[in-house]
Amino acid sequence: MKKLSFSTLLTTSLMTLSATLGVTFSSATLAAETLNVYTYDAFASDWGPGPKIKANFEKECGCELNFVALDSSVGILSRAQFEGKSSQADVLLGLDLNLMEAAKKSGLLAEHNVNTSAVTIAGGWKDKVFVPFDQGNFAFIYNSETLKNPPTSLKEIVDNQNLRVIYQDPRTSTPGLGLLLWVKSVYGDGAADAWGRLASHTVTVTKSWSDAYGLFLKGEADVVLSYTTSPAYHIVAEGVTKYKAAQASEGLYPQIEVAAMMKSAPNPELAKRFMQFILQPGFQSTVATGNWMLPVVKLNEALPAAFDSALQPTKVLTLPASDVAKNRKAWVNEWLNATTR
């Protein structure tokens, strides 16, 4: 005979009580509703913003927030597309500008109906499907104690054969995809040759940002692809000031990370509530010192002073989202062919 679990006994007791007293118990009475959010592993990790966001949202909703951690941002979309309408995901959290068009074309996402008028992103935010949750710019990070003459341009990173470089795979990582577009925006039709030159002094190309940054901190490379705000982490969390972001005279490439809710969300009302929560202090206050990016709304409390020294780009480079969606596969193949010769 199988043993009855405590939850089974509780359910049975409540059902008996319901029949006896004529009281109706909803599923919410028996167990808190669960909101499933697909995100990338660094976001959901103990050192990421996920745990604080989970605690803050659960206080408001009386529900359970379950982060499903995937190994990369690109993997979030791939997982949702593979599962389709049968997915248990309510919200996708961690796509970025360069994946938005492809995500929309999947037909899996719903409009959010969130008031985004408070968003501080340049030009405002009017997208009906995606809600932004953080912003920043890609940059190569270096150790100022070991690299005395840091690069000042993307072309210098590409051409300096003495510079050991680590970056991320554009097929699995949004920073890697960001670099792909950064190189394309600077080199245009000459991108393949640039990738070939960079490959000759690239230590490795990793699947995720955390893999790449971990190797850099171990001294495996002189520069690593990350964000202009990465040095702030070392200052605030470690009291270390030796890590710097290298300027790029051509301009830096931006990243804006976004969230969207699934049309087939098992808990649509919770999903809508979470989408609203993204722009509230309970979420946005965790961004700077949790995800080490910049919030997308103005907060009452000032950011740590370490963010004041974050590298400001001389110019911001962007490619139209429609061009990225149309050419992304071809540009990835161009990178593959150039780096595997």
C-alpha cells in the first residue's frame, strides 16, 4: 500500500470538510499559485538579482515565483520555441534588443499593457510586447595592473596580436551576439576579415558570459567582453579598483534586456502582474547591484558612487532590428567560417 503524502491528506481532509459544511475551497486555498519565469542562469543565481526579486514579488502576490534557469539568454528563446504552446513558461526574462524581432515572429508572445512612460531609455519605450528591465553598453574589460596600455578602439582589439582575448559565442550568448553586431556595425563588408584577424589571438570563445568572465579573472586573457558597468561590481562588492572598461573610439554597442509574457501562460493574471512589477522599485532596485546593469526607471535612491565612474561611450552604435532579424543567421555563419579556417 502506497503511503499518503501530507499534501494528499490535507487535500482529502479539506474536501471532506467542504462536503460536510458546503464550503468551496479553491486551488489557491490548497496551494499557492506558481509563476514560472524562464531566465538565464546568472540572473537566477544566488549572487544575481533573482533571489531578491523572488522575495519582493512573493510578498505582493501571495504566490510562488519559480525561476527556470537556462544556460544562456539565447537559450531562453530557443527553449520557448521548442516547447511552443505547451510550454509551462509564463514569462520570458532576459532577451535583448537583438532578439526581440525573432521572438515576436515566433507568435508565442502576448501584449503586456504596461505603462512604460517612466522608462528612462533614450527615445522612450513604446513596444507593446516587451518591457525593458535593465540597460547598459558592451565593452572589453581589462586589469589595469597587468595591462598598462589598454586598447582604445575595437580595431585595436581586433588587430593587436599580442592581446589575449576572450568573448562569447553569438549563437548562445547575448553579449556574443552584441559583439557580432558591434563588429558588423564597424567593419560592414569587411567583418569576415576582422573576425579572422581576431581569431588568431583569441584564447577561447565561451558559451556564456559567466564562463568567459571567470576565465578572465583567473588571468587567462588580457581582455574579456562584458559591460561598461562591470568594474562597478568589483568596486562595490570587493573594494577592487583595478578592473576597467576599455574605450572604443568607434563607439560602443548597447544592450537593453527585456521581458515578455507568453500567450499560453498557465497563469496569465500572475504573468500580467509580474510584467507590471518589473518597472516597480521591488524589481528595479535590485538591478544595479544584482545584475550590475543600469535600471530603466529613475529610483528615489541614488546608485552607488562606483557607477559614477562607469565608462560613457563617445558614440552608441546600433543596427536596425529588422536588419538583425533578416541577417542574423548569415552573419553568424560569416563569423563561423572566418573563425574556423
